Amino acid sequence: MSQHSIFEPYQLGPLSLKNKIVMAPLTRSRSNDEGVVPTYAAEYYAQRAGAGLIVAEATNISAQARGYAKTPGIWSEAQVEGWKPVTEAVHKAGGLFFLQLWHTGRISHPDLHNGELPVAPSAVKPEGQAFTNQGMKDHVTPRALDKSELPGILDDYRKAARNAREAGFDGVEIHSANSYLLDQFLRDSTNLRADEYGGSIENRLRFPLEATAAVIDGFGDAARVGTRLTPGGTQPGNTPLDSTPNETYGRYVEELAKLGIVYLHVVEGTAYVSREVPGNAVDFEALRKRFTGTYIDNNALDLKMAEKLLDEHKAELVCFGRDFIANPDLVERFRTGAPIADAPKETWYGGDQHGYTDWPVATNVPQLQNA
Ligand SMILES: Cc1cc2nc3c(=O)[nH]c(=O)nc-3n(C[C@H](O)[C@H](O)[C@H](O)COP(=O)(O)O)c2cc1C
């Protein structure tokens, strides 16, 4: 039995987390075509309520935000009603639950928008393919957003945050990572705008910071708003990194701190692959020091590495993604040393309860019965 501080409580703004382990947002692509989560999502998330905090899967703030078939939304009444039993189930199981707010921008496809082009800061085509109801399809060149359209998207962020609160979430995480809309504004590889939303770092930060202010306004409490970043990019990568990531994201996190958000959630390294960024292009430690609130570290961690990060005060909270898929009782397995199961990739996206709610707990561990 491990007694490490990772299993001790942590105060995140107004919320008392029972341990320092966060469940990462994980898209599982089981929502219907109206963006309503399945009823069995309540069981799935409640099974994982041993985490100190669960961040729910990326959830579209509007129809325009969609980039993948079968992902949930939080703009319609039916979607809000769909989430309510899920948040109730997590709370009943003793968990705390944030919703990740998503606009995919150019990482989308006309099939998801009745034939209209996806929108982005600039008309720059991503590499790769989109997940549509008709299977994988090549990305297209998006339509550059007119400045007059931006206030409408800020309203969508505000409304989505308000809806998340109405649905019973304890807070929201702004998805400013993985090359989606806000990241597309931040990076000079995808933002070629000539107006006050492009060019200098200050200009490229403008829209993501306005979106943050809108979300804080909508949820009504900055201490219940966090932001997720991937300055080192993702693999497979469809977006080149910013040319000066340390300056761009460094300035960004300073401004986010000024807005009073409660946490910064950073995917360190290259998401999915390694904790390294080619050429050591990003100094994560320097980034962390420029943010004054709680720092959550994610990406390719195991228990030992996570404990070391906490011991060395390199993070206040640690986050696990893939391990939560096949180990609903991940925290108990960590605590007791039970083996960690692997989820085959076929179960990650789409389908039904199979590979979703039917992963067993580690039955050979008696402590689980009392958890
Ligand atoms: C199936 C799957 C779905 C994911 N969905 C999201 C998502 O909705 N939002 C997000 O920010 N990251 C998403 N990610 C990335 C994870 O949150 C996490 O950053 C990544 O898996 C690395 O952490 P890990 O090594 O602990 O798995 C997803 C990853 C996987 C494997």
C-alpha cells in the first residue's frame, strides 16, 4: 500500500479534491448525431470517480465547433439534459467533474457542417483526415473567419459555460490545446491574419483570452475554470508548432493567470508519444513558473514519475488519460499496486458499452470493496 502524498487531498480553488490524480479528457465518440451523450455515460464516469477530478471528454460549444462525428455538445437543451444524469452520477459516487469546452476550428470537415467549410483564423489546410459519419475524409482548406463573426463565437463560449454549470458540472476546462481553434489563433503557423487578431504575440493571444473571459463570465467563477495547452504539439501532428513557443505560451499563461483561472493543464512533451519535444523546443519548467495557479502535468506518466513530479514540486496535480480507459479503479490500483490493464485502440472511439463500461475492477484487491 502506497502512502505517497499523491493520495492525499488537494484544495483546488473552492473544490476539495480527495487525491491529486486527474482523469484526462478522453473523447470516446459514443454520442448521438444530436450531440447528446449516451445514458450509459453516467455509469462510465461514475466508475472513474476515484479520481480527485475528472475532466469530461471534449464537448462542442456550438454546431460550428464540431470536428468529429459522435462527439457531444453543450449548446442545446437536449444536450444539457443529457449531461445532467452524468454529473449527478459522478457526484453520487463522490467525484468532482469539469467539462472540456471545444471548438475544433479547421480540424473538421464539410460533412459535419451541411457542406459548408469549417472555419479557422486563416485559410490554411491541415494535414490528415477528419472522422465523419461516412468514415475518414481528407481535411479541406477552411474558411478564414471574418472579424465580425468573432463576437458570436465568444457568445457560444459564454453560453456553453453557462450550460455546463446548469448541467451540474463543478467547473470547465477550456480546450486551448491539440491544434484546435484557440491553438490555431495562438500559433503563427495557422494564424496569418493581418488584423488585430494576428501578427504579434499580443494579437494572437487576443481571441483565446477573450474566449477565456467569456467562459469565466458564463460559468460565473474564474476559480472553476482551467485551461489545457499542448505547446509541444501532438503526434500524429497536423499543425506545425509556433515558431517561438516559449514566448507565445509564456505570455499566454501570464495573461491567463491575470484572469484568475484556477489551473493550467499542460500536456508535456508531444501528446501521445513522448515527454520530449523535438529539439527541446519547449521549456515546460519555465512555462510553469510563469503561471501562478495550480499546474496539472499530463502525458505518458506512470505512478513513479507522477510521484516524483509531486515530490520535486514540478506539479500540484498529475493527470492520466489512457490508463483510465481500461482501469476504472485506477487510483485504487495505484494505491494497492494492482496491475494496470491496457485498452486496445479499437475500443477507444465509437461503439457502445463494450470497451467502455465493461472493464472490470481489480477483484484480487480486497481494499476495493471498501473504497
Ligand atoms: C481515446 C483518447 C481520446 C482523447 N480525447 C481527448 C480530448 O477529448 N481532449 C483532450 O484535450 N485530449 C484528449 N486526449 C489526450 C489525452 O487527454 C492525454 O493528453 C493523452 O492521452 C496523454 O496522456 P496519457 O499518456 O496519460 O494517456 C485523448 C486521448 C485518447 C487516447
